[in-house]
Amino acid sequence: MPGVIRLVTEPEAAALATLKDKAEENSLKIGDAFVVCDAGGGTVDLISYEIEHLSPLKIKECAIGSGELCGSMFLDLAFEKVIATMIGETEYNSIKESNRKKMMRHFEYGIKRCFSTRNDQAYSVDLKGIKDDPKLGILDDTIQLSFEKIRVVFDHISLKISALVADQIAEVSGKGLTVKATLLVGGFGENRYLYDHIEKCHAKDAIQVMQVNRAWSSICRGATLWGLEHSNLTSVISSPTVVSRISRYSYGMAFYRNYDASRHLVEDRFWDTVEGKYKARDQMVWLMKRGEEVKEGRVLKTACYHMVQVGFWDSGLRTFYTNLYHNEDARPPTRKIDAVRPLCTVKYSVDCSRLWLEDSFKSSDTKKEHRKAIFDLFILLGNAALDFQVKYKDELIGHVKAEYMDKFT
């Protein structure tokens, strides 16, 4: 296994491959905005970019990405539900699983991949063990299905995807940009019915809907391009195509703060016996907020401290923990509530002999001696992951890597 594994998100990889192809066709202009719809088997993810530079190609994310669980596997579930409803749940469940799987393979290769509005033919699937019912079009282990019945299955999913595309276009337009095209990538992005459906939805918008060649492989090709751009061997002669992204979540930490009645809730107030003053517990410090531009290599910084009791003869390590939280609200809360969820925890330790060198003071409440150890906290932003680091007196003493939050992964 390699010592360092770097990650790129699937939508970005697909977008990178697609826009690189379009740049080679000379079909891009500076200021153009594109919505990339990565329609896969499980999720459909949308990401939007603005063209900043053509040669070399430079793009930046221009809207908060979105997505939903409405990929092609949900067509399978909808189709199976239609069949079960036609013949009855009890009879359908009594049929051998191997026969049901064979029927679904027939749907996959005989209907799903070729179905479109350009041919309103009827379809059929084989389901061995089913009882004949001429009224339902069932005869000799074969089920006849009208075009409209199949269309209902496809519309159930296509309507969700077109709504996601429309919302993403509105998000980009709200930034004062004009969307030139919607690019369909991913395995399900090659589906003709989905293309026709989205094209019809935007016929009056002058927004071109485009299917790209080899859409199913766009993620793999884009990930390879991204890897080359970020390789130590090639980064000297080429720089990353995606220059910045948009954060989907806010990221921050919860600290105790000196209590201020004008800013803090009474329910958060408590008496700190060590420092001899009122504090407000779990007050959020957001280092990056939802909607902010994320540039790879950007460093976020803050500090925290821990009050410790260390004697001259104490030895060994003192271990501390600090949590990094995330929140998806447009305006993140000022205090840690249920909507503020943990992303990762960094563990760090300091030798007691070093802590003992900190200035000491005696608490008026506890009458015990304490020392205040200050730690610097850093978040190094990467492409698909961040590095949460802790330093004590400029020495790295702990770090943890975490992927950015994405509710669809």
C-alpha cells in the first residue's frame, strides 16, 4: 500500500474529465458556467463550475453542490415494485429468488439501457413460475408491459433528478452567472430517457443538455487526470485545473468562554472553580462557514488551552482531546446543539515535565496549583479531505485526517 493516499470526489473527477474534453473542442469561453450532473447507480451528485482560464484550463466551483439518493438502482426498485403490485406481493415473494434476479437482468439489459421517448413500443420480461393472467398481459412466464407503464417507472426517478438540476441552475443564476449547459456524466448519465426528460425541462431556458462520450468512465478518467496534476512528478510542469471549491458545511470547535450575559444563554452558564469565574459552555467557533471558498492548501487556525495540575515529580504523558464539528445550516448556531455534529477527534499528548514549566497559579476556590497549557489548532484544507493538527510550542503533537462531510456518501 502507498504511504500517502489522496482523494478526489466523484463529481469533481467526472467534471474534470468532461470539461477537459470540451476545452479540447474549443467549446468553452471564460465566464461560462456549467452544471455537471453525475448520475450513478446509487447517488446523483451535482456540481457547478465557472471557467476562469482556457489555456491551461482553470475552473472554480461557483455554487454549493447538491445530490440525492436517486440513481439507477432506484429504477430497479421501482420496476420490481410495479411487477409485485401487478401480480400481488404474496405471489411475487413466492417466486424463486433466482427467477426474480433473472427478470431484473432482463430489465437491466433489455429495457433500462435502451428505453427512450423516441420509441413507444411495448416491452416484456420473463418471470418463470408466474401464473397466467391474460388480463394483465401475463402468459407463458412472460409479462407484457406497455410503454406508459415503463414510463411511470422512469418518471419516478427522472423527476427527482430534473428537480435537482433546476435547483442547481437557480443556485448558479443567483450568483449572477449564466448556465451555458448541463453535462450528464456517470453510468446513468448515458441513459437516453433521462437525457430527453432533462432536455425537455429546459427547452425554453436556452441551456444545452449534453451527454458526453464514455460517460460511464468519466470518473475514472477524471481521477487519473487529477492524480497526475497532484503528483510530485508532474506538479512542477502542471498545476491543478480546479482552483477553488465551495464548502457544503461549516466546520468549527466548541470551547468554554467567559460568560457574557449579552451574548450567552443563562442555561450555558456555570462556575469555573479553577479560574474562579462564570463561563459559558460549548460555544462554537466556526473556522470555515458553509458557502465559503475552499482553496487547496488554505490553513485555518485557532488556539485553545487546558488547565492542568502537574507536580515536579510527575512523569509520563498527559493526553487531551479536541473535537472538530460540522453543521449544514446556512447560518451555523453559536452554541453546540443537536444540529452540530462531530466530524473527527484529534488526540494529543504532552510530557508532564514540559507542562510543569508553564506558569502556575493557585485557584482561590480549590486552593490548588494549576498551569495553563496553550495549544495551536490548525486545519489544512485538501481536495476531498482535511488534516486537523495540534501544535504545542511549534511542535506537531497530534493530527487526524477526515473527509469533508457529504450527506450522500
